[in-house]
Amino acid sequence: MTEPSPDPSRTEPTAGKSPAESTAEKPPATCPAALGPGDVQRLYGPAAAADPATLYERLRTRHGAVAPVLLEGDVPAWLILGYHEILQVTRSPRRFSRDGRNWAEFREGRVGTDSPIAPVLLWGPDCTHQDGQVHQRLRGAVNESLQRFDRRGLRRLVQRSAHRLIDGFVEQGRAEILSQYAQQLPMLTLTQVLGLPEAEGPRLVTASRQLLIGTEKAVDADRYIQRVLHRLVERKHAAPGHDLASWLIAHPGDLSDDEVKHHLRLVLVAANETTTNLIVNTLRMVFAHPRFQGSLHGGRMTLPAAVEQVLWDEPPISVCPGGFALHDVELGGQSIRKGDVLLLGLAAGNADPGIRPAPGALMHGNRSHLAFTSGPHECPGQDIGRAITVTAIEVLLARLPDIRLTVEPAELSWSASTWSRHLDALPVAFTPRRPAPAEQEPAARDRPAAPAASHAPATAAAGAGPATGRVRGWRAALDWLLGR
């Protein structure tokens, strides 16, 4: 749940394919806007964000596994592109600290608290910015509290919210799945996980996105989120419940109210954005790429394996903080000085030719990707994110078995920032249906029609239209995915 910084350099949408298959027009390496002092690559601005995957490969070709880059304000940093080098940094807390008070640029006054990169890199009272015993105390409280959630209960919670969202557009025969489903469902789930009233969800969705994509409202959005969470902590002191806020307050790690609030913020904002991206990117892959449809229909790939493939190819966060060097060290052939900041190029590390046979190669459920980082700061909520994603997609495909894109995959547009890349919309069409009866149980509502006799790809019957064949294909896939 590494939380990216607000990025005022967010670009306008650009059309194109996934990072592994991008054919978007690439900015020239010598573009003046792309290079800063000393011809060092800027990791922000339109030129850098137009095609991040190509930028990472260009840096790899020029510098190797570790490349010098510039952040907003032309602040120097090191971007780690190599898979093994990322593991080396994340698993060496005695050499690389997460405490921003070790950052030379901050200590020497070149970066202030008003910098756009300060919120994510400077010290804060949460486990992502701590080392040693303090980190262990805070991380233990978060881990143990998250582990108290029953996975089957969480799945039922996601199902109920998913059905309600689908009921809102099922009669129309068309929908924009990103804004009407993928952006809403994780927050509806997380509000209940944290102990917030469900009514807070819609505004928190808007506020969290404003915070992460760096709109002019980002500061106000962050203040709103913190006010909501401050009130939540006060309420849970008086009336604890079966939720993350109550469990963090009561944990023997003795978290202060400020520590509880900041960890709730970390879970809320980071988990919502990463899960939204994972849902919509997986759906895009399944809708758009014959190799995924063929694998699912033929029983060669389960939905959880498809999610892992997307975590390899399109990690929800492309770049995140890696820490600050505590000593002068050499890494990937570069001389890193004490106090330098290192960034983890998660998307670039997943594409490292030293560990991938080819860009976009099928990984067959392999979980050794870097999407959730590694080491002591590995994302503690990754299994919850996976559970929300898989359940969200299962319910959607069961309720709308002939769902399909209404545009060509190459017509989908993306927006990018220093820290991540986002689909702008995922428009779909399907056969209009009635909303499910309110009294019907979720288990019955998401049950597809009679199971197929075989897991082989379904074909349309004689005289049937292509939509009929698609319905049968999705049902066959769902039978396989759900073990029917």
C-alpha cells in the first residue's frame, strides 16, 4: 500500500495500449522539456509521462539498472530499474532507511515541506516512513489488525456492494466501468473495513483521486480525508466496533491517535487507488486480448492467475519511494552518496529482461513480481486487494455475461503521472437486464446459468448471433474460475 505523491505534472490523456504493448508516439530523448541540468532525465512533466514504459527502457539502455533522474523542482534522485537491485534495496534496511529525516536534500534546506514531493518522501507517523523497532511496532499493529478480517466475510461484503453498483446501470445496456464500478467498489468496501459510514464513500473516492493525481484541489482533498478520519477515531474511542479503526486503537502496540489516523489514511487512499487500477486493468486485459480470453475459456488460466499477470504487466503503482542511503554505497554500477533518495521502478523492474523472457510474456500465476514491493515494507494489504479484485470481476462477468468493449482497445486513453498510469475510461455494452430483486441473496444473484459440460471454448449454436456465443464463452469461463 505504498502511497504515491500528488503530481501537479499529470498529463492530458493519451491514447494507446498497455505499457508492455504501447505504440504511442514517443518523445525524443533530447526533448528539452524532458531533460534537466546536466542532461539528467526529468521523471515528471508531459514528455516523461507520455510513454513511461519507453522512458524506463531508454534509461535502462543508457544507464543500466540504476539511473539518475530529477523529481519536481529538479530535485535529484536515483530510479532503480533492475529487478534484483530493487530487491537489494528493499531487503537492506540497515543500508537504506525509510525515514525522510535522512534525506540530504531536506536536511540541507533544498527541499521544504511545501514541495510537491514532500508528502510522500518526508517523515510521517506511519509505518512506511519508519525504521527499526518503531516500524516493527506500527507494522505489527497494521498486520495483526488486517489479519482479523474474515476473508469469506470480506467476499460477501464486496459481493453486496458490487451487486448494488451493477443494479445502477444494468437496465441501460451500456456503462463506463471505471467511474461507475471500479472506482466505487473498493471505496465502498474500505469504508466498512475502516469503520466509516457508507455514505462517506462517494466523496472519499473523489478526494482520494484528487490527492493522488495532483489536481489543484489536492491539498484541500487531503485535509478533508484527514478530518473525516479524525472524527472516525474520536467516535471509535467512544463506540468501538468490528473494524480496522477500533482494532488499531485497541492494539497493544499503543498507537497514538495521530498514528491511528495516518495508518487509516494510508490504507484508505493507497488501497483504493491500487485496487481500482487493478480491477480496471484486469478487465481491460480480459476484454481486449484474445490470449487472455482463450486462456480463461480453455481453462489454462484462472482469474487469480490473470490478476497476477496484470500485476506483472501493469502494476497499479509504477514508481514508489525506496528509501535514503545511510552510507556511501555502489548499486547497479552507480555511486550512491549518503542521504541520496532512491525510487523503486516497480513497472521497470517487472520488465527487466534479466528475469522476463520477453515484454508481456505470460507468467502463469507467478507471484514474484514487484507490484507490492518486497522486504519489511511489502504491502500488508495485498491479499485484501486481490480478494476485492477477483470478487469484483467474478460478479460483473456473472451478472453481465455478454459484456464487451464499445471501442477498439487502441482507442482507450490513459493519463500518467510520475508515480502511476491510469485508464481514463472503460466503456462497455451488454444486454439490458432488470436489477436483481432486493431480497435475493448475493450467492443466488451472481450464479450463472446452467454450468457448461466442458471447459473448452464455447461456440455459438447454428443460427445464433455472436453475442450468444460470447455469453456461452463467459459462462464456461466462469464455471472454470469458480470451480463449478
